[in-house]
Amino acid sequence: MPFINKHIIAIDDTHSILNFLRISLEALGARFQGAATASGGLALCESDRPDLVVLDLGLPDKEGLDILPRLKRLDKEGNVPVIVLTVRNSPEDRELAASLGASAYITKPFVMNELVEEIQRQLKLKPAPHLHLIETDIAS
Amino acid sequence: MTNTTPITPSHNLVLVVVEDHPKAVLLLRTAKNRAHERGCKWRAVFLETPLQHKQVDDDSHERMLRLLTTAEQMGGESELLEAASVEDGLKLLCSREAYRLSLVIVGNAERNELFSRFRMKPWLNTVRTISQHTQVEIVPLSGPLYSQSFMEWLRSHSVRPRYLAYALTSVAAAALCASILERTLPPALFRINDYNIASLFMISCAFVAGRYGLLPGLLASVTGFLTLNYYFTLPYHALKIFTVTDMLNMAIFLSATILISLFTSQTRDYAEKATKRELGTQLLFTLYRIAATSQSRKQAIDKLQRRLERMLDVDVAFFMPPVLNPDRIEIAAPQDLKLQETDLKALNMCWHETKTTGIASPYDFGTSWRFEPMVSAGGEIGVIAVRPRKKTRMDAWFGRMLTAIADQTANVLEHIELERSMENTRVREEREKLRSMLLSSVSHDLKTPLAGIIGALSVHQSLGKRLSEEKRNDLLDSSLEEAQRLDSFITNILDMTKLESGNIKFKQEWHSVQSLVDGVRKRLGHRLKQRKLTVSVLPPEAEAFMDVAMTEQVLQNILDNACKYTPENSSIDITCMATPESGMVFTVRDYGKGIPAEKINHAFDKYARLHKQDSQIAGTGLGLAISKAVIEAQKGWIIAENHPEGGAVFTFCLPEWHSVPMQLAEEKKHAIY
């Protein structure tokens, strides 16, 4: 159970994707919550404080990238891992996502192992040492 | 009077200023010889001044043009320079060519007019000034100036010999009229007197002056007076003036007729000028209106050709190489246009050397056409050819107007071309933008269900052993559903392609409406599970004439749409009702938010998305467009509207239906299954 006690929220408007994410991540021990809209997802994240967020870009109410900076600031260090999951694969979208703080960028369609490995990597890296250092410096 | 200045190697041009003189060729010959001696080029320049326009007749102008042509034939260059005065022109030339001017040659004509000795030659001063910097040679031109024959003199005053004949005829007519009146009015009281007869002659003078100009008018007044005196005053048949009264009468009559002639001919001149000016303005207006309303150069020259023919009363033809294919010539010309060899020669020269050729130009070739090159800022774009009809006079004014028309036409055509190429670029860019938008939209819509399938199956494969039976089935169901959606997208895209290319053939047959609806329900079963579906078919045994597979696709697309935009567990009503007037009417009503008002008119457009960020359940945006095409191909109609109580209503109709007896319908059903 690699993700035991880890809380993951996925924001994606495709029902079938949320469905298999729920089945697989719960099977791996995570606590999973899904949202189909950007505003719903943001509210859920703000109330439940997940360890990691999986975010789709083309959402019905607004662009996923619009809420990305706020998702990043969910914890004190401002470094909640956000994995972008989208069908868009243009270099511009990737660059924009990276500049807004996306931790990883996976294009659809994908196999579940790919995402699981990325989640593992992101959760181990947390918190990012350099960011932590800067925050401590400012605090001190 | 020569002044020697050292000639540097850069001084390599001999300029000769030509003037209208019978021996003007001498100037050219001198220029050629001097240029030969110096081993440099020479150029003949004609300075055209406003003063000349007033004083010089058209023939003189033509002679000057011919002289310039001769200069070219002699191996020199030629130039026609417009200047305010001869002095200005000389100054301009010298300052423009200062760095390369080797020699300036001017002619000094001996004018044997009465006052020529006393007349100043202001340009001589200018020559003196110039000679301080440049070598100047003055060539004396001996002998009288170009002398005109009587006919040439008449022509130069816009008088044709037949006008004089008309003047005489008009006087004769007045005389005839007077003698008839004299003989046919016998009673002494009503007898016509000398004053009446004099008035008749005055009328004839006024008529001639007004119609044919001053000279014929004057001729009419003099001959009128003589006739009056000879035939109608005492003593008859003799030209005699006896008393002071006679002389006074004569003086009054002559001055009256001459004044009338002067004024009427002046009015005629003004009217003629005004007509010409108006024609010029009208032509310009026509040109710009045609430019504004034409889509292409070809269309513009076709319109122009017709309008110019009508306005100028001439035959007009345009010859233009198309922009992209200069070897092929675009022509707008009268239908019976046949060009002779001489015409073609003149046309070729006009095009290749950018020169006015043909009738009344220095390069005549014996053709009946006049060819003007159309030159715009971007270069020569074609040739306009004009053939005068009987009444048209190819005078200097007409020549100038043709040049103006050619220049303006060139500008107008260039403008049209520019506008069209800008429009083409814009359309191409728009199309490219749309294409890339559609491509990204279609690829998004195809990849989304594929992501669902691949993801669910990959979970099933890697974690299947850890999952319960129920979850494994859930994954498979969801994959199946997504696969069906993908299938539906692909079918739609293929159908649309086929419909657009006309490759689809409709196989219409009688088919039960109820079984059509059942078939679609079965196919959409999984998706319709979360909706409350009510179906009513009236009459239940109705059959409609349709292509079953395509009509099923229509109903499926509409239901798909309803599922897409309504919350789970909401209702969808399907009503199929046969009506005598419309046919079989299918109505699908959902209880969602309805179609946004601004999009309701575009619901059936290709790639239309009814809601922003329409990707909850992605679609290709083709479903409703296909439905419309399919129904209309079967002579039916389809509409989309919002229900007053909320939700969208899609209604389509198939025009032909009939009701089969229940028993037969049952038998058919069994036969099918």
C-alpha cells in the first residue's frame, strides 16, 4: 500500500477518468476525492487540504491553469504537488503549466502505472528543499 | 555665342531643346553630331508650357511629338517636360542634369513677324546664366516659321470646311425664307418690311455661330449683309449704299450680327469646355465606382470597357496579362474585335516600350486604333485601346483624356488587385486558424474517451488482482461505455465526410417507428440508465419511410446531446406522433438548462458547441449538423428550441408515414427478430 494515509484530490470533468482514478488510488491505500469542476475542486482542496492534486486543464467553468497557483499555496510552504493531466500537449501549454508551478505534466491517454510512479516521486520530494530553505530564511 | 568650359568625363549628355520650326531637324542633327564628337548620349527635350497650350494649335503639338520620335529614330533620347515657362524648364533641366551635362543646344528662330524685332526673348537671359556653368550652343534657325495652309489654319481654329458651307447654306435659307414671305403676304398692311428680313438673317447668323463657331458665324454675317443689300434693299439686284441712313443701317446690321456671332460662339465654347470637364469628372467618378464594386480585375475591365464605349462614343478594348500568368492575355473588348497586323504592331510597341502608339500619335503604323499603356506605381499593367467612331475628334484634349483614363484605370486595377490579395491572405489565415482549431478540438474529443479506456484497462491489468469483482466490472463497463462513445464520434466524423462529399446513398424503406426508438434505446442503454426515459408512439403501429441506420443515428445524436446537458436522474421524453399535415413528428424533450439563447440559431452548425467548455461529455460538434443533413436529405425538417418550462426540445419530422394493422406489424416484428 504505497499511498497509505495519503490524501489525493483529482479535478477532472470526465466521469470515467475520475472513476478509474478512484478505484486504483483507493486500492493503493490513498484517500481519494474527485471533483468535476474547477470551483468545486478548489473548494474541496481548501477545506480538505490534500497531499497531492491531479488537475485537468479544460474544465467546464474555468481553465485548470487559473486555479493552479491557488492549489500550490494550499500548504504553508506553497508547494503542494500538482500533477497536470490533459490531452493538450503543445510546448506552450507545458511551459505555461511549469511556470505556474505544476510539478509534473502527463498527457492523456496514459497508463495508470505512469501516474502512480509520478505520484510516488512527487510525494517523496515533498517538501522541495530549496523552497523550504528560502521560507526558513525569511521566517528567521 | 559659345562659352567653353572644360569637359570632365562625367559630363556625358548633350541636351537639345527643340521648338516648332520647319528646320527643327537641324537642331537634332547638330545635337547628334556634337554627341558623336564627344562620344556621349544626346537627348531632345520639348518644353511644354501653359502658354503654348493657349497659343499653339494641335497640329503644332503633333509636329513636336513627331520631332521627338525622329530624335529617337536618330539614336537620341526624347523627353517631354512640362514647365511653367521656357526659362523655368531650362533652369530645371540644367539643375537636374548639372552633373552630367556636357552641352546645351537651343535654336534661335528668326521671326519675321511685324513686331518680332521689338519682342524680348526672356529665355536668352536664362541661357546666359546657364552658359556660366555649361557649354551652350545657339543654332540659328533661318527662314519663316512653319507656315500654315488655309485648310490647316481652319483646322487649328476647330473649323471644318463643311462648317463654312453650312454657314452659306444657312444664309441662303434665310434669303429663301425672306423672299417666300415677301411673295406670299400680298396685302400692304401685312407686307414684310426690311427690318423683319434683317432679323431673319440675324437669326441665321446666331444659329451658325452657336452651332459651328465664330468663323462660320462671321462668314454668315458678312454674306448675310451682302445678300440683304443685293436682293432685299432698293435698288434691288445691286450692291449700293447711297445715303448716310444706308451706311448706318449697314453698320448696325453688321455690328449686330458680328456681336451675336461673337457671343454665341463664346457661349458655345464655354458649353463645350463645360461638357468636356463634366465628361472628365463623370469618367473619374465611373472609374472609382467601378473600382469600389468590382471583385476582380477582369470584372472591372469588363465593366469599364462597356461604360467607356458608351460615354466616349468610341470602341474600347483592354489588353492585360493576368498577374500570375503573364503569358496569357486577359481581354475585354467588343465581340467582333479583329486586330490587323498593323494594329498588333502598334499594340506590341505600346506594351513593350510603354509608349502611346496608333492613330494621332507619333507611332501611327496606319492603324485605326489608339493604344495607351496603363502604368501604375507598380509598373505597366496593360494597354487600353480606343478606336474613334465617325464623330469623335482625336484632338489634343482627347489624347490627354485618354492618357488620364489609362493612368487612373491602372491605379484602380492595382488597387483592386491589392485589395483582393489582402482579402485572400485574410481568408487563408482565417481558414488556417479554423483548421488548426478544429484539429485540436477533434483530437481532444477523440483522446478523452480513449484516455478513459486506456486508463481503466491499465488499472484492470496492473491492479486487477487486488480489486473486487464489482470494481473490476465497473472498470470494464466504463471502458465499454467510452469505447462506444469513441465509436459514435468516429461514425459521426465519417458520416459528415460522406455527406459533404455526396458519397452517401440513402436506402429509404418503410420501417416501424416504435422499433426505431427501441433500437436506439438498446444501443444507448448504458448511458440512458441514469435518465428517466418516457416514450410514446402514436399510433403505435405507425411506419415511416426512412433510411433506418441514418435515422437511428439522428435520434441517437439527439439523445446523446440530451444526456450530455442534463443532470443525472432527470427525465427525457420521446414523443413520436403522426400528423396528417406534417408527417411523422419526433420530439425529444429534456429537463436541463436548455440551449443558451444566443446559440439557438447555430445549434445545427458544424462544430457548434452549445455550452462553454463543452467537454463534460465531449463531442465532435458534428452530431446535430449530421442530424440536420440526414433529415433534410429525406425531405424532412429539424428544429431546436427551448421549452417554456425549461429544457431543450428537438423536433424532427419525416414526411411519409402510414399505419399498418397491428397483426401485420407483429408479424413483421417476428420476422425481423
